[in-house]
Amino acid sequence: MSAGATEQAITRAHRQEWARLVAGLARRFGDLDIAEEATAEAFAAAAQRWPREGVPPNPGGWLATTASRKAIDWLRREAQRDAKHQAALIVYDDSAPEPTGPVEDDRLRLVFTCCHPALAMEARVALTLRLLGGLTVAGIARAFLVRETTMAQRITRAKTKIRSAGIPYRVPSAGDIRERLAGVLAVVYLIFNEGYLAGEGDDPVRADLTDEAIRLGRLLRDLLPGDGEVAGLLALMLFTDARRRARVSGAGELVTLAEQDRGLWDRRLLAEGAALVRERIAAVAAGGPPAGRYQLLAAINAVHTEARSARETRWPTIVALYDRMVRLDPSPIVRLNRAVAVAEVDGPAAGLAEIDRLAGVLDGYHAFHAARADLLRRLGDGAAAAAYDRAVARTDNAAERAYLIRRRDQL
């Protein structure tokens, strides 16, 4: 096998097996640091040995065996060096996981462990993105719009808290699930977003992350079939993922929603998402709890996807849904998205006026400058070029950069 093919095999194995390995080792050894370090060492061993020995017939099995050995070796070294670590050998559990409820999945257990209420919300999301998604600290820092050093400290403190507090590695009981659910949903959605428009790397879309997020969404739906926000998040991801094939052009450039070939959209995923939205509308109409954030976002995407063309989009409905969103979540990014919809209803000047009110808090966010550049372009304002430059400087996604540069050069 050529060096390039071997490198591709290692990259593919990393995307397919990282979360599974970390989650499995966390259950067996009861320590997140051991799980992460042993998994990383297994991939380092693969990078050394596979080019010489060839890619094994079962890469995942090879990596799991190697990671387990690395973890056991680490525990033995620590036990010999420091008596305090002998307890770690007792934690080791090589048996199959015992039933803990309707969902049997190590990765879902890991999500709930990382989303324990003893941790700050930011730490829950960051830790799970690192351990489950395999994202770098730099990539997670970009998602949070914070410095890399800040994010590294946040992740380290979260691991320490889990270890010192003895937080169990399991899907919690029914009574505990509710207080952790908001953090779990936030984690799953951020994993999906990082995959759908990857913040780093050569691939503009990381299907491994979007697929993993949807898989986790389905597991949560099995666990909580009557929860509106679980259904809303799953519908939102399905609507978004249905557009994946139309999202990037053959030349590797981002294709905006208005310019996408709607014939490439996955009708099966759209139908599944639409059914979930109809289910939630009926539940609210029957006296159920009002729609939450993810249900409203799913409804907005339903309006987008039901239109046969961008021109036929019911923008007033989208603005009305964003009005409800702002009451629930008045964050700058929600207000930015609402401003983009306002521009479609009341014109680019009205949208730009709302966007400019967010300049102080969103200056580091590429989408703020991209939206502003588009509206300036539509108004014929010469400041559009500088706004495109600022957007380009703030994104590392290759497809998005290509799109923004082309739009700037067309001015």
C-alpha cells in the first residue's frame, strides 16, 4: 500500500474510531485522561507501524487492542511509581457494560458523563467536543470565540472535576436526565455544526461528525421519545444534513442556500424532519409545552426546505419565528440570523441597521462580517470589499474562504 493510501487509512480510522475508543476506555478504566492518552498513543503507534507492516484487516480492532494495552501499561507504571495509583487498577473493568436503561451505547454514556451538572455549561460542551468529536483544542476555542489557552484550561479543569467528584460513567437515571439534557443537546448540536462547516482541515464538511451527531440525536430520541427539544434538534440536523450534497460545489466552494440545487437535497431526510416538526406542532396545539429553541430552529428550516426555490421562501414567517427565538434566546448570533431574514422582508438597509448594532460583540465572528458584506454589496456600498476581507480573515474553512474571495473579487 502506498504511503498516501496508508495515511488516508489512518485518517479514516481516526474519524470512525476515535469516539468509540475513548468512550470504551473511559468505561473500562474510569479515567478520561487515561482514555484520551491511550487512544492518542494507539494512533501514534498506527502511524509508525502501518506504513511498514500494512494496514490491518480490522483497523478498529487493532486500535482498540493497542489502546487497551497502552492504558494497562500506563496504570502499571503509575501503580509502581506511586501507591496512590494502585486504586486505578481496581477501577479497570474488562466486562461488557451492564444494562443502564433503554440505550446501550458507550458514546452516549460519555456524553452524559461530560454533561454532569457539577460542570459549568461551557466545560460540558468543550470536554465532549474534545473527547467524543476528537476536535483539537484550537478548533473548540474557535467555536466558543475564546483563546486557545483559555479553552485548554477549561478542558483540564473539567476532567479534574469529574475525577475528583467521582462522577459515574453511565447514562443517568430518569430523574437526573432532565437537568443534564440542555447541556447534552448543546453538545450534540455543536458537534454537528463543526462537522457541517468544519472550522479546520482540508475537508469543508466532516461527515463523520455530522453523522455522529445525528446518531446521538436518534439515541436521545429513543431515550426521550416525548421530549419536544430532542425531536426539534433531530429535525434540525436532518433538515440541514439533507442539503449536504448541494452545500459545496465541484470546485470546492461554498454554495449558499439561495444558490443551491434543490434537486440534490436528500428527500428522505427532509421527509423525516418534516414529520418531526408536524408532530411537535400537533403536540403544542394539544396543550403541550410551548416550542423551545431547537423546535423553532427546526420550524425555520422547514420553511426554507418546503420552498421550491429561494424566491418562494416565506420570509415573513421566518422573521416571526426568529422573533419568538429572540424572546427565548436573545444571543447576538440569533439576532444576527434574524437581521438577515429582516433584510429579505424589509430590504438590505433595514437588515444592515440591525446587524451593525452587533458589531461590538461579534467582531471576531466571520459570519457577522460575511452577512454585513453581502448587504453592503446589495446596497452598492464600497465598504463591502473590506467587510469581505474581514470575513475571509476570520474563517479557516476552505470552501467558505473560496466563496467569500470570489464574491469580493466580483465587486
